[in-house]
Amino acid sequence: MASTADIKNGVVLSIDGQLWSVIEFQHVKPGKGGAFVRTKLKNVVSGKTVDRTYNAGAKIEIENVDRRDFTYLYSDGDGFVFMDQTDFDQLTVPGTVVGDAANFMLENQSVTVALNNGNPLYVELPASVVLEITYTEPGLQGDRSTGGTKPATVETGYEIQVPLFLETGTKVKVDTRTGDYLGRVND
């Protein structure tokens, strides 16, 4: 057990069986009464944010979260198999933990996996990835980049909105946080 003096940004706390990351904290000493620590916490799994106040010196439980680099190998139905880049051990992460990141993962892509006591918590992708368009309606003469958008399916099977002038086989940069088209990539 640790005390509130050990709270720092980025520390992960265990509260009611759930893991919460400290986004920001403030130690407050009012003129009257005891000191306290005001914190803003983010749930590691769901991403929900809450404000929580602790009395100074209160006991808290700090958890160890290990963020390591892995390489995505393949999907085996209900899970995704990753290989640790340091010791080459393989780890199967359930689809529920991977979540929307599965829409942007290609085989042999580097990702960051957060582990707590050997259990995967979440998969973190780079801010953007390059994907090839596998299907989209053909563009017509006169379609310009400032016009509208059309749906396009990328090589992972995910559908994004792209400008009208893009065609099948074009490589595009996609934002992994929002799924938005960022631009065309020239080889």
C-alpha cells in the first residue's frame, strides 16, 4: 500500500477492482481543515474519466502496468496473436481487449500492448497507418478533391470515407483514433 504522497501523473491505481490512470493531480492545503489531494482519473479499460478527492496521507493501491512493444502476427478467430519484440514470446489477446484497433492492424505491424500481471489491458496503435483501398466505386471525370466523399473498403475490411478521385489499389493514410482519411501515400 502507498499513500497519497506517491500520486504522480501516469501512475495506475486500483480502485474497487478496476484500474485507473492518474491524468492530473493537485495537492491542496486550505487555510482551515486538513490537506487533501484532488485527482482526475481515467479508466484504463473503458476510457471513462472521473474526479476523485483523497485526504492527505490516505492509503491507496498502486498497480504496475507494463507497456511493451509487440508485433501483430495473425487473428485466430476470437483472439489476436502478438509477438513480444524483446523475447519473442507469443501472446493471444481477446478481441474484446483489442476493440476498434482491429480495423487498422495489418500483419507484422508494431503495436504497444499494456499488461498488468500478465493480463493484456489494451492495444495502442500508432497515430496513423497506411492501408490500401481494396474496393471503391470508380471515380468519374470531373471528380475533384474538394467535392464530396465516397465509401471505400481498405485491406483490413474496414470501410472509410475518401474523396471521389481515389480508386481501388491506392494507398491512403488513415487516423487510427477516428478512422478518418488523412491523405494519399505515394510509393
